[in-house]
Amino acid sequence: MNDRCDVAIIGGGPVGAALALALRDSGLNIHLLEARKTEASVADPRALAISYGSRLLLERLGVWNEITDASPIRTIHISQKQSFGRAMLRAAELKIQELGYVLPYAALQTKLQTALRESNATCLSGAIVTQLHSTSSGATLVYQHAGSEHTLDARLAVVADGGKLLEVSHPPEVHDYGQSAIIAHISCTHWLADTAFERFTAQGPVALLPFGDGYELVWTVAHEATQEMLQWDDATFLAQLHRHFGDRVGEFLAVGKRACFPLRLKRAPDITLPHTVLLGNAAQTLHPVAGQGFNMGLRDAWELAQEILGNMPEALGSDAMLASYRTLRKLDRNAGSRFTDGLVRLFSNDLPLLNAGRGISLSVLDCLPGAKKFVARRMMFGSHG
């Protein structure tokens, strides 16, 4: 006989864990299945850019105050290489303390897992879901755990694993930007502890996100350039970065371990299937410009939780509930995709007329408090800003 639950969450990363925590006092039977072992899931070296809006959600989940190593962003400096014009977004102008934060993925994941252990959710690490099928009354999952195959029936299945499980049966729409992001931690001579930089270049944006005693670098380059750049010695890498970025933070002194990943816009054709919802990167994977991807995924999780709580127990997983959730997320999802995709397409070229127009636009933006407030709130809260 199959095991049964109300909600089965496939993927125990921050988005899946946030959903489980948002439902912890609901009385629902929640199962969370994570393919990675616990030690692997908290050893991820990446840093996350968290918006102020996401901080508020994490506070509601009871985990934000437990995180001690988040670096605040109070100013965002936006510029364009080899062009006039720049814009400054400041938290003080919005009468808030911070626009966002940078923190280790591992730190957030550890706090979420600690909170989950104190909840009533059943959490399995090393549980690899191999099949997901819809039935007339729910969804059926087949997964491998501890050397055995198991079957789980759920009234609602939530796919928060990045989307790999459904890529064959429900292929996403994919646009390859022809770019990869090289990430690393760097230090410099003129470090500004609470200022982030977003610099647009013809090859793609370069971001410096304040973290610890330096910056988390996100350097967008053409796919074909990545392998050579990863093989540069540290001195060459730092010299080339200075040539590319400029000297707004002085001389670059040191670079940590480098990694890279391809940049694509990936969207599931529909974020719901019968008795199934796709969250986070399973629903949409965005370009990292403006740091929208994870924050949108967290909003996905929070709003799905509110929809579940408003439809339990009778309508949990019903067509009406799923239609309501699609409507609820449509504006934010579409606006976020268009915003990041539009920035990449507009700024990742060196066309003379566009170059001048972009410089003028940044200068005008910097002179219009209302426009700056609009952009900043969209970055912090999505379409709800």
C-alpha cells in the first residue's frame, strides 16, 4: 500500500523549504523529498542576493533573525561602460534601512533545515524522485531512498527541484543568451561595505555585491570565453577585471575560487499541471541581472502557501485552486521575466545610438525620485511593489 500525504514537495532547497515552513502550523501532512544528502545541501559555496521583500518573508517564516552573516546593500550604483550617465538607488530615499542583502546559500539553507526539524513535516534527504504521475484524485510519486523504491500519493505535488523531473514530459521554453556567468569572491582597495555595483557592458552586465570584507563578483561573458578565463592565473584575472570594470572600487587585490554557469531564460509553459505546481527555477529561471530569480521563487512559495491555506481541506489540489494560483502569480512572473530579459537585450550590445540613449536614460532616472522609487520597489517586491 502506498504512503499518503496532503502535500509532497520535491526539492528541499530554500524555495521548497520555505513552502514547507509556511505550512507548518496548518495541520496538513507534509512530505519534503530532497535528492541531496543533508551535508551536501549545506556545503553549497554560492552567495544569494536577497531583496528587502524577501527578508520580510523570511522573518514571517521565523528564520531571518537566526542569520548572522548577511551583508546589507543600502546603495545600488548602476552604470554603463564607456558611456556617460549613472543612477544611484538608495535605501534612505525609500525610508528603509536596506534595499537587500548578500548571504551564503549555506547559511540560509542551514537555518531553514533547523526550523524544518522543529516542524511536523516529514523531511527525507537522499530521496530521488524518479516519476511523477497525476491521478484523478491527486499525484503519485515514485522515489528511491536508502536503497529501496517507495511510492507516495499526494493531494498536491510541488516541484521545487529546478524542473529536471518534468523537462522531458513538459519541456520548458528556453532562450540561450550566449553568455555564462563567472562567479568568485574578490577583495579590493576601495571597498564600500554597503554598496552594490551593476555595470552594463557590451558583453553583458558585471555585478559586485558587497559581502564580508569584499565583493561577490558576477561577471557575464560569452560562452566561448569562459574556459580561457577560468584558467587565467589570479594576477591576469584581476588585471582583466580592472580593465573591464574600471576603478570605482580601486585596485582588485585577490580573487577566490572561480566557477561558472550558463545563462538562460527558461520558462515552463504552464506553472500548474493536474494536482501539481511548479515553483522557483522549475517555473522560471531568469538571468541574474538585478538579482530577481531567487526572490521570485520565494514569492512563489509564499503565495502558494496562502492559496493552500485558503483552500484546505476540501479544495486542496483542485482545478479551481490551481487556476487561482496561476492568476495570482501571472503578473509577477511575466513582469519579472520581461524586466530581466529586457535589461540584457537592451544593454548587452555596443550599438552607438542605443549607447547614447542608455546613458541619457540612466541620467534621467537619477534625476527622477519617483522613477527611482518605482524601479527600487519592483526590485524589492516584484509586481507587488
